[in-house]
Amino acid sequence: MPKLISKVRASSIVQRFSKLTAIRNAGKEVGDYSQAMRTFTTSNGHVGEPVSRSGQKQIVDALVLGERRRAVSLLYEFSLGNNKLSADDFASILQSCARLPDPLFVMETWKIMEEKEINISDKCYSLAVRALCKGGYLKEALSLMSIMGENTNCYSMLPIYNNFLAACYETQTLDYANECMDLMEHQMVGKNEITYAQLLKQNLSAVHEIWKECSKFYSLSLLSLRKFIWSFTELRDLNSAHTALQQMVRLAFRENSYISRTAEGRFCDLRLDIPAPSSGNWSFIDVSLDTVGSSNFDMERQSLGSMETNTARKTLSASVVKLLRWSFNDVIHACAQVQNCDLAEQLMLQMQTLGLQPSGSTYDGFIRAIATTRGFSDGVEVLKVMQEKNIKPHDSTLAVLAVMCSRELELNLAEAFLDEMSKIHNLHPYNAFLEACDVLDRPERAVQILAKMKRLNLQPNIRTYELLFSLFGNVNAPYEEGNMLSQVDVAKRINTIEMDMMKNGIQHSHLSLRNVLKALGTEGMVKELIQYLRAAENRFSRYDTYMITPVYNTVLHSLVEAKESRMATQIFKSMVSSGVPPDAATYNIMIDGCSIVGCFRSALALISMMFRSGFNPQAVTLTGLLKILLRSEDFDGALELLNQGISEGIQLDLLLYNTIFQVAAEKGRIDVIELIVEHMHLQGVLPDPSTCSHVFAAYVDHGFYNTAMEALQVLSVRMIAGVDKDTDEKRTELENLILGEDSEDEPKILETFKDSKEYLTVALLQLRWCALLGYPVSWSPSDSQWARRLSSNLASTNGLL
């Protein structure tokens, strides 16, 4: 437990309230109290006639009606006209102050009670502390509680402390809660289950320690177990939450419950507050929370089997059923957070066995647990079960499924879930849909969802605008160069989105600016590209130099793609001189730019800067250097560079190999192609359609048609083996598709593998074309004479290129 910072002790509550009265009199209240004193003093200086004890009701009525000036006047008349007052005479007044609340009137009333030397009861203390807490005067309430222990008329002080702890939680003042706990320890007040529940709110991380202390003195009630289960799930301690839930189930079915509701509708326990230590298997003392594992779930299920069979027929009160269902819901939601769908399924079955009907919230957690671990399709199946039971899914459930469908690029299903949502105002599922549209390059689908957002008055956030720039910033199809018309269109789109951002008070983020820069670069709008870069420099550079680096990289990449190497060099020098640190991507972009002008020396200088900045060359770095060497047809230098890269542990990738294939095919260097094909195979890098195209074209251009077909077969089989690990099991199915003579076989291949990588479809079509030309399919590339020859040639060089 947290210890108190300092002890609050006061010899008299009047000292504390006198300071507050001075503060109060400095403000508006001084007029009220001064006027009140004048109202009960006669013109000749004598005090007016006293009122009877029925004046309590008049004071209360005045407070309720908001007539504080009259209430103060009546209070002083009441006190001056009665010399034999007791604490009971002020109880209704204090109770009214606690209900309103009116802490200032409490302090004035308490001052009078002190002046009259009235023996204050614990009820008055309780009402006064409650009023002060509700009014936010925790410091004054703590001072009052500090002298409460010295009053011999106070017996039931614990509820007062519990009320104070609850106020500390509401106002998030942990320091006062610590002082209260220290004061309780000093006055030996003790604790009850309500105290422990308040402590859980104050310090959730201490739940295990609080549990151990509470279990020593109490056999926990359903309400207390409910609070502990919630605390464990908030900490994602699924093992402890599950164990506590099973204890709650035992308690609900083995003992009579005493759960009722207060006038405010809150649950309360009607059991006598008599400390009774937990016994038997009902305590975590017997089950270590630190060592509970998955095996405990199975043991709990076995031990509960007979109990559930014997007690499932017991009729539970509506309050107990609601508490149990809430706790099951909490644990099932925790299963979703830690992705434990197996336990979630066990809990759903247990609820059915116990006769607890799952609610929409239960299914919300269950679908989350199932969908996050097994995929959205299983979550959809559970949703169908809900519909069969006429249970309406929560909007949050539909949102989760919509997000997961969007991630799987199932736009139709995702949009259906979005249409089914009624009141949700969370932008996340809509942004997820826009992101899927961006991946699939389907801006027309994004327009539909934007219209729905507008109908629902959903204001976009910065993530929405980031996606809009990516979706609508490009006009032309991929790899199509921009023209004057497309550039005008792009400028209009960007301006429209930015105007909407200004209307909603949203400024550019790093990512939104980068997406704008990408759009401008794709269209070749160099002038506008530089303008946006300057705007980004003015806004971000002086705040976070590391965050501006990706912005520079975007501009540099666009300039290199536009063959603007000179301008890219100027931007790079400006970037370095202004203190913006380049990263590995910056250097690789600039090295790629050197390949445009064929300046190998500049590229080597950049590599030297890379090393000094702490970055090591990567495959993309070698690719840039290879482009320079291949530009001058220095194939020997390129092969030597590859050997050096391999010796330094650089993992070569397919892009690097395809760069060599492309140039070698153009220059007719079949010898280089054959070395690289075998080297790529030994490195475990799989070919792709571009690889097949370059190799096939090189042989065909020299009239080696049979070799071209054989190479195409070998590379295609290697592609299939790399994409589909179950090739042997599906060989018959694949052969039927390849060798079939029906004209519908090719569309069937496209349909069958539409959800797979495109490599598999291309490889099957290539094998089919080989078969149609009379070349039999061989599923063992090592049987190919071409493949064996390439392997032998590379072996003769000891694996060196």
C-alpha cells in the first residue's frame, strides 16, 4: 500500500475553517453573510426574537430553493435563539448540504456547532465530510477526519473514510488518498470490502497485494469478486481473472446471495459486515497467481463439471445473473486482448451450462477473440449465430469485423458491415476501408464511403486526409507519365482536400505531406514539389530534424525518377548543410541518382559518407552501383562487385538480379545470364515473371528456341515450388489445369488462383503454353540438361561469378 506523505493533525476544526472563511469573505460570499447578520439584528442593536426548532425545516427549504442569504439569516437566528442545542438539531441541515452539495454552508454550520460546544455525533461527521467531498473541499474534509478520532461520540468511522476514498478517485487526487490511508492506520479504523474496492480504483497495479490482504479477513462477496475480476482483466492478467471468475461461480451457486440495489440503482451486499477469512479452495492463497498457467484452465473445467451439473438448475436472482454475466463478459473481452480464443470458447460453453444467456456484449468480446486469432470468416460465422438468436450486434462488433475485412481487402463485406452500423462515431473502421481502397487502387469505392461519412456527419481526422491524398493524388495509371491535363487535375484535387482540412481545423502531418509530395512527383510537377518541400521545412525542420528526413527522401526519390539529378544533388547538399541527418534510404536514393549520369566516383563518395554516418551498404546500395557499371557494360566489374557484396554478408534480392538480367539480355550476354540464374538459385532467391521474361528473351533473340522453352519451364516450376509448398500433393490438380485441352482451362487458372500471388498464375500459364507447343512438363528442374549445365559451369568457378 502506498504510504502517506505526511500526517494531517488539527487541534480544532475552527482553525481550518477560519482560514477558509477569510478566503470566502474576500469574494462574493462576504455580501451574503454580512447581509445575513444585518437581517437578524434590530435597528437598536438588539438581537431579534429567536425562532423555534421548526426553523430547521425553514433553513433546509431555503437551501433547496437556492435562497442562501435567507438560509444564513435563519441559521444564525436558530443558533442564537436556542441555548440547549444538540447534534441532532443540525442533522437535517447537514444532510441537505450533503445532498446539494453546499460545502460553504456546512463550514458555517460547523463553526456554530463548535461555538455552542455541541457534542458532535458520527452522523454529523459523516454528513459534513460527504458535503465537503462532493464540493471538492478534500483538504478540509481530511482535517475534519483527523480530529474525528478524538471524539468519543464517533463509533462507525469507516464509512466516512470509504466515502472520502471514493471522492479521491473521482477527483484523481492520489496524495489525499495516501494521507487518508495513513490516518486510518493511525486511528486503527481498519478496512472492509468497500475499502478494498476503493483501493482497487486508486491503485490498480496493487490488485494482487490488495487481494491477499482482503482474503485474510473476508470471505469475498460476489460484488468484491466482480471488482477483482474487472481489475485483473484491466491488467490483462487472464489467469487470475479466470480463477477469480470460477470462485465467483462457486459462490453464486453454493451459497445464498444477498445482493440488492440502492435507491440510486447501485448493487449492494446485504450480508453482515463481519470479517471472516476465506477458507478452502476459495482463496488465491491456495492458488498462486504468479504460477497459474493454461493447465489450470483445464483443471478448473474438470473440477467445475460436477458442480455445474448439480447446480445449474438453481434459480439465481436477476442481480446475481447480471453480475455473473458482466464478469464473464470482462474475461471474454480479456481473451480477445491477449488472443486466447480457446478460453473464450470454454467460457461461452460454461455460460450455456450455467443457464447464463450471452448478451450482445458477450458476443462482442467473443467475436473479437475469434476473429483476431482465426480470421474474420470465423467471426462472421459467430455473427450469424447471433442473428439466429435475434441478438442485435453492437456497433463495436460490426466495426471490428469491418476493420478485419478491410485488412483482408474484402471491400464488399467490409462495406456491408459499415452500412449496418447505426450510431458509431469512430473513424477507425472507415479509415481502414479507405486504406484497403488505397492498396487495391480503387478510388471509386472510396468515394462511396466518403459520401456515407458525410451523411453521418463524421468529421475526418488527419489519418483520413493522409489516405485521401494517397488515393486521389494520382490521376494516371501506374507507370504512365503525367501530362498537362493530368497535372491540372492533380492540383485541383490536392487543393480541394487541403481546403477541407482548413475548414475542419486540421493541419498537415508528416505523412500527409509525404503523400502530397509523392503525388506531385509521380506527375512530374517539379516546381510544386519544391514549393511543398519549402513549406515542410518551415514547419517541421526546427522541431524534429529526424521526422523531416523521410520528407526529403520522398522529394529526392521523385527528382531521381524524373531524371532531375542536378536538382536532387542541390536538395541533398541543402539538407545536409541545414542539419537534417540523412538516413540509409537517403544515401541509396542518391546512389541511384548517380546511375543516371553514370558517375561511379560520386557513388563511392556517398558510400564513404554512409559508413561515416553508421550505415552499412545493403542490396539496394549494390543495385545502384551495378546500374552504373552496367551502364558502361562493365559486366566483369559488376560480377566482381556481387562477389564482394556476398563476402561482406549482404543479402542479395530479386531486384538486384533482375537489374543484371535486364541489361545482360539487352546486350546479348547469355554467359552472364546463365551464371546469375544458377547463382540466384544457390542463394535461394526465387525467380519472378520479370526473370522469366528476360531469360526467355535473351535465348529467343539469339535463335536458341529449345533452350528458351527449357529455361522457361525450369524457372516456372521453381516459381511454383517457392509459392506453393504443397506442390507434390497438388501435382495432379495442377497437371489437369496445365494439360487440359478445354478452351476454358486458362480462365479456370485465373479464377482458381485469383486470391494467390500473381506469380503462381503466371507460372501455370507459362507451363501450359510450353505444353501446348509440345514441351512435356517436368516437375523436377534438376532433371533438365539446361539446369545441370548451369550448375556445372558455376561449380567450375568455385561458386564465384
